[in-house]
Amino acid sequence: MESPELYIKTPLLHSQVLSDLVSTPVYLKLENVQLSNSFKIRGFAHSILERLKEGECEGFVTLSAGNGGIGLAYACQLLKRPCHVFVPNFVSPRILGKIKSLGAIIHACGGGKDYVEKAIDFAAQNPQWVFIHPHENPNMWDGYSKMIQEIKEELPPGTVPSCIVASVGGGGLLTGILNEINRNGWGSVPVVATETFGAHCFNKSLEAGEIILNEPMTSVAKTLGAACCTAKVLELAKVFNVISTVITDDKAVEACVKFADDHTFLVEPAAGVSLATVYSQLLPEILSERGFNISDGPVVIIVCGGCDINLEILWDHATKFKLIEH
């Protein structure tokens, strides 16, 4: 079907500042400049368009701790389709306002898996509405995987990264990355999967060997606060070189502040946690502990973006962690 542009091919920016910190080239995949300011639009746009190939429906339903709801609402607004978004109780007023401004019907739920269960129940009782799970959905993964195709095209010919760094919430993005590096010959490239303490359900699940709920959600990186990670990402993590890394909130916020100074972009702590691997100069050791060498190729960081940030929010975070003076 012919449709408006729902997402763009984002730039891959070489960062000299970050390269100098780890003595190897660092490239930034700028998903923060996506049309919805987050990579999430890739997955939802692809999922919606694939479903509409099968015929019309009443509208779409998802659950989200933040940017996924914005991604669905943005795509549905452009395609003139209604949508429902079920959110947990820790979603910020800013995110709620963004989702509402795009015309979505918001269902505010409790914590834990309450919003997940209510979204699934709604979809079961209203089969004319199509439920798009933000993590457990192959079409979402395929939408995200195109990012890796773009990175391969944007890097110098024949270049293989020493690693890819990406933030993890529910694991949909990581699943898409792992699927695609396998398809394009980068299957041995380590993927550093970053989370903040208090939102690290993937790390806890990986260590336990089973899905562990993200309870309680205590991190300032609220949009990483998936109820749990997808089973698929745990399966793939056993096959590929996935390095789970958990970083403190203050390091994630500090990276956001430095990134704003260095690159004039405001990003959430959910994106800052990946940038923190370089800003805090943790990445060389993270890789070497698993037998990898950062100098084997350039570093690629997925700057996942997100809307839960503005000057006031960043200032509040930075003063909370005593990163700047009043």
C-alpha cells in the first residue's frame, strides 16, 4: 500500500570526541533524529504496514513504558488509524502528553505486568483491533533490523565493527540486531547490551536463565522499564556474543549531559546508558573481559533516542546526582 513516510534512514555520525576517549573510531547511529525521536517507529511502522497488507481492521493496540506508545501513535496518526496505548503507573507526564497529543487513547494501569495483562485482555475481547506487542513480535524485530543494514552501508566498505552498543528494555531492538548481524555476516561481532540498575530485567533474566520481572522499576531511565524481556532475546543471547552490562543511573545521566555539550543533542538516560560505556571509558574493559579487543574495528553505538527529556528534566537529573551546581 502507498503510505506517507513513517521513518527515515538515520545518519551514522563519526564522533571525534568519543573516538579520542577510547582511542578507536566511534560511530553514532542517530535514532534520536527519527521522525518520532526514537527507533521505536521502525518496528511499529513495519508491523502496521505488514498487517494492513492482510486487509483493514478497526485500529491498533499496544503496551508501552514510553516511546513505543509514541511510535504507534505517530504511525497511526499519519495513516489515519485509531489506536489504544496501555501504560504502567511510572510513565512520566511528558510521555503521556506526547502520546495523547498524537491522538491515541491512553489506558493508565498499575505497575508490574498489570498494563501488559490489560492490553492483552483488551485485544482478546476486541478482535477487530490488532494487538502489536512491542517486544514479542517478529515484525517489530524486522523493522529494527533494517538499522543494521543501514549501518553496513554507511560504514567504509568492508568495515566490520569491533562491537555494537545498544540499550535494552524489553529486548525487541536487541533481537532485531542479533537477527540481522547473523544475516549479514557480522555474527561474531560482540553486542554490548546496556541497562541501568533498577531497569535491568534482561541482565537478571540472563543470569537466572529464565524471565525475571522488572519489579520494582527504580531507575530514572523510565523508558527502559519493560515488565520483562522477550524470551526470544534470551534464546539468541546464548548463540551470539552478547555482553550484558548494567550501569548506574548517575553514569547514564552524566553521559546525557556530556552528549548535549559535545553533540548538541538532548537524549534520555535510556540512550545515555549506552553512551556511558564510552564517556566513562568502560568499554575497553567490558570487551577485554570477554576476550574481545576494541581496536579490532570501529565502535557503533545505537543512540536510541526518546522523548522523555527536555532541559528541565536533564537539569533535574543532573542536580540530583550532583553533576552540576545550582
